[in-house]
Amino acid sequence: MNKITLKYLKILITQIILLLVLVSCDIDTNPDDISFNTQNSLSVIIISSDISIGSNKIKFAILNIEGNPIINQETKFKGFISPLEDPKSKNPISFKWEPWPNAGGVYQSIIDLNSSGYWKITVLYEEDKNLTGEAIIQVNETPQTPGVGKIPPKIHTKTISKELSLDSITSDIKPKSELYKSDFYNVLGTKPIVINFSTPSFCKSGSCSPIIENIKKLSEEFQENIEFIHVEIYDNLKEIKSSGNINLGKISQPVKIWRLPSEPWTFLIDSSGKIVSKHEGYVEYENLRKIVSNLK
């Protein structure tokens, strides 16, 4: 058993505890994602669940010693990233604060990664006695989800019909019917598409409903030229609603095919059928509008 494996095992217990903290803070987490905290002071919690070689927008929360989120303090942080096997080969990273509607917000950093394996993110908080925190991320050779610049798998998405009512295909309490009029399979490659995968009423992070509201608002402005589609995470909404038990939820086939490890996800696809950008979690309205307005 090498040193990296030993370290992996030691920090696993710490990460499980931190997952419980995140759930209480309404921050979405993926138990299968191996992002770990070597907590001595700060807790650095990786939220992004699909990290691969190339450019990545990595989102994370930073908690102080008491376990409370440190909010909107990006100018007071210094950050570095290095291969776990070679901690001396570290490069600086910058932070940007991204407010979320229900969880305060997260930090994000655009990081270029040139090899797969385990990498370490180190955070220094200059405001409070130079406290530090670390997190370990796993970098894959290729993305798990459909990649930017690629044509995604063709999937059938549920649409309103005589057999399917609106409330049977979305958990949104105020759904916009236009988001359920077109099957993704039929429109891919014919016009630009904004497709969102989320479960507004059962979202673990609390960010699904807010981003759906942003998408509904954008669809009113751009619906003549762009197709907006919402895909529910669960396939058996009627059963979930009647029982009140989300544990009975069955993941929908489109979510499985696109291998989405969390929710919400939003993909922007151009008229040729290629993914222009993809976003895990919440995206502010103005930021999303800027990207949508350039979609062709």
C-alpha cells in the first residue's frame, strides 16, 4: 500500500463527516465523488463532480474552523493546485465568488489540468492568521458527461401529449409548457438548444428551481430562435408525489445515457448539434443570458 493510498484512506472518514455538514447547508454533494479535505483549519469542499484533463470550472465551498461558510471573500484567498504525487509542482489559481439563491454561494476557479490522477487544491485565507485548507480531486482522462465541442447522445425527452400530462413529466410547481413541446431527439442539429436536467421539487441543493426560473425567463426572450427543454431527473413522478418518498425515485433514461452524476446540469448546444458550454449547479441569470444570447 503506497503513501497516496494511505492518505486516501485517512481522509475518507473526514470527508464523510463534511458531507453531512454540506447537506445541512443545502449544498449539493455527490457521495461517489472522491474529493477530500485534509482539514486542519479550513474545510475545502469540492462541489464539481466531473473533472477531466483540460480546462475545468471547479466549484467549491470553504468553511471556517467552526464549520460556517466563508462568503464572498475571494480577494482574501490565495490558492494553489499540484499533482498529489508532486506537491512541489504547484501552480497558483484564482477565485471568483458565485452567489447561489439558497446556499449563499460557492467559489469557482478555471483550472487547466494536463494529466489524470489525484490533484491537491490548497487554499490560504490571509484574513484569519493565514489559515489553510486542502482538498483532493480526481481528474479523469475524459469527461463523464458529454463534452464541450462534442455532439451529445441523441435522447428522447418527454413532451406533452394525450398520454402525458404536464404534471406527469415535471416536478416544477409552475411549469412553462413551452419547455415540454419538443423532443430533443428531433431538434438536435436543427436549431440551438438549451437543455436543463433538474428536479425542481426534489432538488438536493435547492438550486434546481432557481435555475429553471432563469431558463423560463430566457425562453420568453429567445424562444423564436432557440429551443428550451427541461428534462426531469426522475421517471416516476406520480409515484414519488403520491408516496412523498423521494427514495422511490427512478432515474430517467436521458440522465443515465448522459451519465449525469448530480443535478442540476444545463447544456447549451449550437445549431450544428455541438455542445458550446455546460454548467453544473446554479448559474446566475445575467451570466446565463450572456451565453444564450451568443448561441447560434
